[in-house]
Amino acid sequence: MTQLELTQCLHLAKTLDLIVSSRMINGVLYVYDAAGQKKPWDSFVSDYPLERLRAMIDRRQIRPTTAT
């Protein structure tokens, strides 16, 4: 994964409220959810690869809104 792809993944994951922050500990990148639970980046990105995050954003943007 390139630096650009990593940056995109982190941004999209934050936009989707999947993570709230990230931190490097002893050379390992961890991401934290809203409950403060940490997960190694490798584990997170295997669950949410860049393509999946992009698709989730696309679905969010085209979701029909209800008229009031």
C-alpha cells in the first residue's frame, strides 16, 4: 500500500465514522474507534480495503433522501 492509499483509507474511514484516530506504537499503526478500542492497521485494512471504503462512500452519496 502506498502512502497515498494509506492516507485515502484513513480519510475515508474517518469520514465513515469507522475510526476516530490513528497512532503509531512501536512501529505498528493502530486505529481507534469511537469507543476507544484499538485495532492494528493490517487487521482493519483487511476488513475495510480501499475499494470497499470507496464503495461505502459512493453508496452514502447516492442514497435517496426522503422529502419532507
